Amino acid sequence: MLNPPHCIIVGGSHAGAQAAASLRQEGYTGAVTLVSAEGLLPYHRPPLSKAFLCADKGDEELLIRPAEFYERQNIEVRLGTRVTEVDAPTRSLLCDNGERLDYTQLILATGADVRRLALPGAELPGVCYLRTRDDVLKLREFMRPQGRAVIIGAGYIGLETAASLRKQGMQVTVLEAQSRVLQRVTAPEVSEFYSRVHREEGVEIILDAALECITGEGRVEAVLLADGRRLPADLVVVGIGVLPNVELARQLGLDCDNGIVVDEQARTACPDVYAVGDCTRHHNPIYDAWLRLESVQNATDQARVAAQSICGKPAAYRALPWFWSDQYDLKLQIAGLSAGYDRVVIRGDHHQGRSFSAFYFHGDRLLAVDAVNRPKEFTFSKRFLAEGRTADPRLLADESVDFQACFN
């Protein structure tokens, strides 16, 4: 056992940054080292597809905490360093620079990486992804007013990017393989709303799109569809989901099932090895389901739980998932998980307006809420869902009824 103890955090993600901070907050007196493959201190990722893409924010404004914080808290940060091997018997890590580091506790905050497009021409310059700060810098090189952008994938990242590129004056076409935008995560009414808004903002949306290839001489020039259509493109942005980074976990022999399996204290099956954030799969007692969540909330809360456990203050992770998405003048705030819903109740005008909420029910139970430009309804819904309360669907649909009075 090392004396003093040494906790190593692999990954400069939201989860990694919070784990380092929480260790000190919980009284960890050993050495803390955060190892990040990226060249920038841990930073906020949600602005990447919005303010940072539009150059409204710079590197310093992206940072979760300034460099002085890590110095003050005696947290060593190793940037531009990738961990390539981990060995449980010796409790050591091998880095790509050849250095070996010994640990007492290990926190895997390895996050997720973009799912790559398997298509002829997908490696052409101008075909970009959007996961890291460096991805955005590369993407910006192909942005220009009146340029033509094709976005593959109409999930949140795809639609947020579409809104940002329209703000920069680009002509934007969004391709979606399914029959509606946001099909995996929202009700048809919400999909219809976002399709309408994007079209009002000048975005072309092609649903049920089947891709043939990407073409170009030296750089991207067009996307070809299976039906023969050719879409000219100066820029192609691929947003087709992410895959959890579990390579190090597999080296430890850990159970990986769409993420590193952890318990309620963020512990893995390997002694003194924890995992937090987008790379993990955990059981959520509120929904009695195993989940892998891609959200700042999950990364932050799970990292705090891991730090508490390491410091001998075990606490069960029991948090209501929540998310958000900013597009144009719309702030979508989501409380809970809608999977398994059998009824949707709409409060407000989603046909013509730009403010409404969608409530997802399974039987009499309220599962989740999508609130568009309705922060009060989101805030109360989030609290009531965490408390296990439900609502009367008939009252929710009637905006003349006080919102809080709709809940049991």
C-alpha cells in the first residue's frame, strides 16, 4: 500500500474533474492525479455545439475550473497523456509516454467517443465529428457564410449543430435515418415541434434517409443518397451517437455491458477501482432500470458519490436524471426518463407557439417531462418526480389550472 495513498483519475471529463474536486472536499489527504489525453484542462462540453462552435466563447470560458484551483487543491493534472495499460495485481498504469504510475485507488472517468460513420468517403477532409474542443476547431475550418452543411443524424447534437450553423449563415440540410427527428428520446409531438422550428429557421430536413457515399476530390463535395439525390456539401457533420470507452475496464476484467457496470457507490467489481460518468452503467432505483446516461448531471453526481465512498463516507447514488438542449431561442429542459410511456399530455401550444411542456405517463405514473421555454414547470416537475409524485393528466392539459395544483 502506498504511503501516502494515491488516487489516480483517468479522464479529463466532467466526471473526472468533479471526482478530483470532491476528493479534496471530502477530506482525502493523499496524492490526487488526473490524467487526461486532451491538451486542455477539463472543460464544459455542452457549449461545444453552441457558443464555442460560434466562437462566442474561448478556451478560458470553457474551463470547468481554472488552473489555479488544481494548484490550490494540490491536484496534479497531466495533460496530453493517454493511459494505455492498467494492471490490477500491481495497481499500476502505463502511459503512452512510457511512464508507469502506481495507485491506491483508481477512478475511471474515460467518457465516450463518437460512433464513426462506416461509409465510402467518410475520411475525406470536411467530414467532421463534434465531441471534443479539437473537433470543433477542425469543424470551424470548413464553416463559411452561405456555405453548405450536411448534418448526418437528427439527435440533440445534430439539431444543436444545425441551429449554430444557421446562426453563422450556412445553408443546412439534416439527414435522419428514422421517420422523425429525436425519435429515440421524445414523443411524436415534440419531434413535430422541432421539425417545424428548424424548417422555419431555414433548415432542410430529410427523413428516412439512406446514405450511399460521400464524394469529393481532396475534400468533401457532396453526400449521395441511396435514392440518387446528390447533396452538395462544403462541410459534413456526423452525429450518430457515442460508444463508451471501456478498453481499460476490459483489461481489468470488469463487466462491461454498454458501459462499465458499477454499484450504487460507483464501485466496480475490482477492489478500489471506481468508474463514473458517460462510461458507466448503473442501476437507477427510481426507474428500477440499468442505465448508461450521457449527461452533466450524472457525471457530477456519480463522481461525488465515488469520492465519498473512497473517503469512507458511503452514500447511495439515487438521482433523478435530467438534461437540457439549447437550439435557437428554445431551451428544452428534461426531467426524468420517458422510456416505456403509453400516454403523452401536452400543456401549451406546440403547433404554432414556442413554449409548451410534454408530460409522459405510464398508466397513472408520471415518468418524465420535456419543458420548452418553461423553466418553472421543469423545476417543479423535477422536484415532484424525485419525490415520487404524479399528476392528473386532465388538469395538466388545462393551462387555466395552476400548475402545482395538478400534482398529487
